[in-house]
Amino acid sequence: MTAMVGTIGRVFEHRALSYRRTWRSSIFTSFLSPVFFLAAMGLGLGGLVDASPSDALGGVPYVVFLAPGLLAATVMQTAAFESTFPMLGGLVWNRIFHAMHATPIEPRDIALGHLAWIAVRMTMISTIFVAVIVVFGAARSWEVVLGVPAAVLTGMAFAGPISAFSATQKTMDKFNAVFRFGVTPLFLFSGTFFPVEQLPVFLQPIAWVTPLFHGVAVTRALSLGTAFDDPLGLVVHLGVLLAFVVGGGWLTVRAVERRMIR
Amino acid sequence: MPESPTTSLIHARGLTKRFGTFTAVDAVDFDVAPGEAFGFLGPNGAGKTSTMRMIGGVSPVTEGTLSVLGLDPAIHGPQIRARLGVVPQQDTLDNELTVRENLLIYGRYFGLARPEVARRADELLEFAQLTERRADQVEPLSGGMKRRLTIARALINEPQLLLLDEPTTGLDPQARHLLWDRLYRLKQQGVTLVLTTHYMDEAEQLCDRLVVMDKARIVAEGSPRDLIERYSSREVTEMRFPVGIQETLDGRLDDLAERIEWLPDRVLLYADDGEAVAVAVHDRGLRPETVLVRRSTLEDVFLRLTGRTLIE
């Protein structure tokens, strides 16, 4: 077990070493993205929304409603990106995963090290995002800091299944479809910008089974300070996310093993 | 040839690899002794890479026995790989990292402590003549430099056994000779080398012993000299006749050589004394346009065993 933690750690170390080359621009982007979004959508669009207040937003200014949802949605997008190209890169383009496999590192360690790195990246992004939310005055409760682990959990709920899918691909051809028909619709329709109750009734159940819906529900409740008012709801949301994380992680390990051990 | 698995670094009996219904390696037997340079020679698709991948502990054995460093790759894959160096056919260097970082991170994969890895990396940069390029990105390096870096990387864990899959394919002659020199030095230091190649000169230069593989099987085994003696003659006389003449020679040369091969553009006569063959041909009033007497090489053995048909 300790040996396995060690080998996973070395895969992680490789990603961290590569990241050193781009960390400045990466951190800067992680900071700019929420600033731009909250300024444009929260304050700009929010000014119009708040001019005709609606109960659907729970009686808070639009930026307060939007910010925590955007946190979860942004983390999902980055998780999807980090789960596609680096996975295919290691397997096919630069074949770095095969170089690792020639050492005591096992494919299982490669899969888990890849996911561990994504989790750390998610933590960095959501920490910066939450700080920006606080600066914008868009948090109603200090529970918003718990939005960091909640957002990481949301990101990982996507990282697992998408990484598993990527590990079965030979080219990047289908990645476009993942983003266009998976990530983008979820980004728009999972309750980030408006409550899913605004959707036609027959579409709402679709939202309920996607991890982002549950992620947004948790981050928003934390930011509003209402998360612990409905413990059962919180447990269900977290349970769904956790199921995706565990299931996706298992699928990733299996897909990478199938791809590399032949 | 060592027979017992206890004295062999690699011991294979009936070793077989199948992918679905395709048999890539068909019941091969071989042993590699410590300190030896052992080669797998064969055309593309003969099963060399599949055999190397099984030895390297990254590809499960379908049938038969295989022990590497006295261990079973099915159970002790990571332990075996900890003591191996692998130079894959396709470069797997990290283009985003520098030359030196590639060595450092690879050493870390083996769980080596950072100061130790740094010490070894600097030594290996020197060995691979890459010290001046240590801080450069990998991408713009020449093919020969990348190969040298890959070999240096494979040595970071001070392996007992170095596996090289077509180490010099695609390199220019200067780069190949430099690589051979480095590999020869390793052999002098007692590292066991196992390599695949389809270059005959490479096999003759580097291998103490080799097996010729063709269509998933081993078709011959021995030292380069053994194989030449067994499957060819000491010398070969190559003659090219004016257009239209070669076809009229049928039967007129048969008694001059142990074996004659008629190619579309020339005739190859295999005999111990090639000069004598050339004189005898001349004495019969035949006037070839060109005559070349040369020593037999592994290439003659290879072509005899695996045929001249193009394999694609």
C-alpha cells in the first residue's frame, strides 16, 4: 500500500514538474476567468436581472446566485480539459505513460496519479475562485470556503468518467463532441445561470442525473449559508458526486490497464 | 549455452504471445547469460518487439515459461522492471522538459532519492555527450541525441540488463557509430545487453550471440561467426554480366560454388575461396562486367534464412 502511494506520487511528481513551466500563466488565468465572468454576468447582466427581482433566485442579487454556480461549472470545464488531452498525450502523442510503465510504476498508478494531479489543479482553481467570490462580496456565509472541497468533488466527478473515455481513444477526434455535446450544455443548463426549475418540466430530470447539477446545488447552498438547513439534501448531492468520483476512478484505472497491458 | 534458469538472466521455454487469433511469438526457447550481448535479428513483424515487451514485464505471456533475473514477470513485474533499462523503438522522451529534467524525473520513477538522481544524471549526461545540452528542451535535439538521451535515461537505475529495441534505426552513420561505442563500453562494464535489430552490421558489431527470428519463430541461433559458417560460405563472389548474358549461363557455373543464387541483376556464388571462383569463371571464357569478392556477412545468413521477399 505504501509502495503504491509512492509510485502514484511519482506520476504526480512528473505532472507537477511539467506544470512548473506554465504555472504563472496558469494561475493568472485561473484568477482572471472568475473576475471576468463575475464582472460581466454577475454585475453587468445581474444589473438587469436585479431590476426586476424574481423569487426564483431565492431573493438574492444575481451575482450572489451566480458566483457559486460558476465556481462548480468552471471547475468542471477545467477537469474535462485536464482529463482529455493530457491522457491521450501520455498514451499516444508523447507516450510518456509507456516510459513510466518501463519502470516499477504500474498502469494503475499512472491512472491514479493522473487523477490526483487533476484534484490538486481543481483545488488551486477553486481556492482562487472562492477568494474572488469573497472579494466581489458575492458570498453570504463563511461556509463558502467549504465550496473549495465541494467544487473539487464536482470536478473529480467529471475527471474520472472523461479520463476513462479518453483512455479508450486513439485520436482526439471525439473530444470535440465531449465538449460540444457534454460539457457546454451542462455548463449552460445545470443551474449555473438560472434555476433548473426554469427548464421545461421534461428536461428537469436530465439535469438531476448530471453531476454538475448536484455540484452547483452544494456550492450555492454553502455560499448562501443554507447548506446545513437541509442535511438530507446535502447528503444526497454529495452522495451522487462521490459515486461519480469512485465509479469514474475505477473506470479510469480499468481503461488505462486495458490500454497499456497487452 | 546456459540451460538452467538459475544461471541465465533470461530463460524462455515455449514462450508464446498471441493477440486474439494472431500469433506474434510462437513457442520460442532461448537463454541469455549474465554479461552477454544477445541479439534478436529478423525482418519487420518477426516477433522481436513482442518478445522484448514480454521480457520487459509490460506484456503478459500467453503461454510458456519466462523468467527474467530469476523472477516471473507475471508476478514480479515491478521488481523486474526496477532492475531493467529499456530503450524502446519509439522515443518516449518528455518534450516539455529539458534534457537533464528527463533524466531526473525518470530516476524518480524508480524511487531514487533526489541527490542521488542528480549525481547519476550528471554522469550520464557526460557518458551520452549531452552535458552541453543539459538545459535545452528535448524537442529540437537531433535523432542521434534523442537516442543517446534515451539510453542515458535507461541507465539511471544502474540496470543489470539493458533492453534495446532497434536502438539505431533511423540514425546517420556517425550517430550509429557513437551509439555502438557507448553500448560497447556498457558491455565492458558488465551490463547484459539484449537488442533487436534488422541491421546486420549492428548485430555483428555488438552481439556475442543472436537468434534469427522469422514469422514468430526462432529459425537459427549462434554467434555471428557460427551462423555464417553454418548458413553461408566464407566468401561470396558477386558477378554482374552484360544484359542478356546471365540467362545463357544456366548450368555453366554450378560446379564452381557450394551454392549459387541467381538475382535479376547479378549472380552470387558462395564458396570458401572467392578469388578462385572469379579466376575459374574467367578461365571458362566468361566476361562479367563487374566482379566483387567479399567475405560472407550475417546479411547473407539472414537473407538465406528469411528469404528475399519484401515483408511489409
